[in-house]
Amino acid sequence: MRSAVLTVDPVFTIGPVRPRTFGSFVEHLGRCVYTGIHDPSHPTADADGFRRDVVELARELGVTTVRYPGGNFVSGYRWEDGVGPREQRPARLDLAWHSTEPNLVGVDEYVRWCRTAGVEPMMAVNLGTRGVQEALDLLEYCNVPGGTRLSDLRRANGADEPYRIRMWCLGNEMDGPWQTGHKTAHEYGRLAAETARAMRMIDPGIELVACGSSGRGMATFGTWEHTVLTEAYDQVDLISAHAYYHEEDGDLASFLASAVDMDRFVEDVAATADAVRAAGNHSKRVNISFDEWNVWYIDRAESQPPSGDDWPVAPVLLEDRYTVADAVVVGGLLISLLRHTDRVHAASLAQLVNVIAPIMTEPGGRAWRQTTFHPFALTSRHAAGQVLRVAVDGPTVQTAKYGEVAALDAVATYDDAAGELVLFAVNRSTTEPVALDVDLRGFGELAVAEALTLSNPDHTWTATADDSTSVLPRPNATAAVRAGRAGVELPPVSWSMVRLARA
């Protein structure tokens, strides 16, 4: 068995574990909203039609923020359509996903769902087909206590107290030619700066996210961020990053190393933001909102929207069924996000229900956890305190996409008050186990509190409504502490969590 040594010390910190790292995303896309979070005919539905079983699963998942209402959808969205009596709300064409939006769920329902689920709302404004005034109108509706037409409209619609939404996204993926209202970097940068400046006149305490490039593979990547931030640096707090990964042409080794790409992505965006900071002599630092990330098999049939005269309500779209390998990659991407907690101040797993999601539902029926649910839920539950720098000395694996990479990827968090060190680790090898050895001398007496590993001889296993439990993170009996060192054996294609607590 090959071995790897992990060196970690409590004095070498990266930054705090940020609760917003464990955000998610609800877009009016496919069945995410309708028959996902909202299903009035479901036995568990509340007065607003929201499924309580899904709320409970979202709580178990540990979601802290939910970005809404998009996504590509927001670039054509008229928020006014989704408030007031439901029977008076118009149905509209959604150009992003070639669907019909009935507007049965809107701003007020979304905020009530967030409060029921115990999550922080993260609202996006339409800077595709709309602009400064419409963003101000939505902010007034949500955050002004009363005494104006739109704040009083909110009160008339049943919400006396303002929503005080703090996080706002200034549009979505505006460099993408697929985006309704697609803009150049100069056009978007000016609009973002003007919108941000005006919004702060209403509510100076909001946090604003500018659109970064839609991905590292875009021809605009890098220059887009530089131009946008040159225009809007003083007006925004964060810039977005979006990334999706999938196994291509049976290249499992490269897929398991997807976090290598995420690491580079974060480092490139941070470097670009810092270059603008230096050139403009700005005092503050703009950080990153990685507000779309996941495994997404974008070329599969289920990701192709309807066409022609077919404009259905809530069609089956993007309903990927995730394997054990997909879950290992999700766990690895979480390691990357934690490793960059100094610059990634928020993140959103896209999306929450049915649409490339950890939670799946049947209309009117069952809900279940996909494989990707488990590494997210365990990381959000147990990562606490400070993220620590770790050094890994161990074997490597060869990949077609990234070259030679470390077989073991890991991060550690340490909560001094609770006396708990937690290790999160991925074995990227497709064939060989790795024996992990961890030096604990800087932490005093520790003992194994819990060790769980997600793996399966068949890494293509997927959960279903009939069987979502036969492959789960299982206790790893090899984990032990001896003479100030922790050891654990990690099978190939696996994600593991080891919790060590003061003895």
C-alpha cells in the first residue's frame, strides 16, 4: 500500500471556516422550484405549498445561503410578476430554458421559505433585460421598512417587516452569449457600478457581487474580471466564479482531479482582483463568491431544453443522477473551497433540488438523497473554527488533463474551543489505496471521535428513490491514533472525514 504523510499545525491558519461556503442555489429551472421545493399537492406541503420533507433535507444538508432566482433565468425575470395574489400573476415565457414561468413562487414566498429552512437569502437582480431602476425597485420592496409605494406594497402582501436581504448579485454570467442581454465587459462594468452605487443609496449595508467570467474556458476570462473591476472595484464586495465538472470520455483520473482546476481558477481570479486593487490604489480587497459549482453532465440529453412551440411549465431538465465518483469529486471541490477560505468568502452548490442537485423528489411523492448529498452534509456539519494549511508528501497519479497530481488531496479544520481537529481527504487513485499518516504533535492528546469513508467497488453506483442507502459513508475502522500520530487507510476513488477530539 502506498503511503502519504500529512503535516498540519494549529498555528498555520488560512482563515476562518465561513458559513457562507455552504450555500446553495434555487433557480426557476426545470423542477427545482415546482415539484422541487414547491408542491402544494404533496402530503407535507405547508400553507405556501412548500414541501416540508425537502425543507428537512435542506436543513440536514447544512445549507446556509440560497441564491435566487437565477442563474440564466434572472436575466429575463420581472420580479413584479411574482408578488401579490397568485391568481392575478401572469405567466411569462422564460427564454433561458425555453419554458413557461407561472410565477406561483416569487420574492415573498422565497423569503418565507428561507426563514422556514433557516437559510440566508441571496438575491440576484436582472441586469440583462433591465437595469438600475428595476434593481432599485426590488431593493425598495425588500429592504425599506415602509412609507413608499413599493415597501407598502410588500406590507400589503403580508410582510410588515422589511426582509433586510444583505447579499445581492448584480446579474448573472453577463459575458455568456447565451445570456439574455449579453454585454461586453465595459458595458457590464459600467452598469454594475451604476447599479451598485444607486442601491447603496437606499441601503448602504448590502453586500454586492459583480459577475465574473462564466468560466475559465471562456475567451473573456481574466480580461473580463480586470475590466469589470476596473469600472466597479469601489462599488462591489465580491466577484463571482462559476465552474462545473464532469467525467469526459471515460477519463476518471482527470475527473477525480477536478479540484486542481478549481484551485487554479480561484488563484487566477484573486490575482486579477489584486492587480486591479494595486493599479487603482484601492484600500479594500475584493474577494470571491463561487456562487455556482458542481458536477454537471452538460452534454447529456436531460440538459437539453425544449424547443419550437413547446414551452412547458417545470419540464424535466438537468436531472443528473450522481455516482459515487461524482460524490468524491464534490467532496474534493469542497476541500478546494475550504483551502481558499482567505479569498472565497461565499459559495453556492448549484442547485438544491432536482436540477443537478443533492436532493431529488417525485411530484407528490418521495424525496431522497443523492450520493453528492453526503460529503456536503458532513463537511458543512463538522468543518469549524480555522482552516489550517496542510502539507502532503505522498504518491502521485498521472492525468491526461492536469498532468501529474497528488494522489491524496486534503484539508484540515481546527476548532480550538471544542478541541476538535477534522481532516477531509480524497484518494484520487483509481486503483490503489493510500495509507495516510498525520503528525499531531501540535495538538496535544487527540483520539478518533469519528472516521467515515464514502467509496464503493463500483464507483458508478447511483442512488434512487428505491435504494438511496446501500452505499453511504461508512465507519472506517482503520483510523487510529498512536504516539501522537493519526493513521487511516483510504480506498481508491474515495472521500473521507476523520474527526479527532481531545482525549
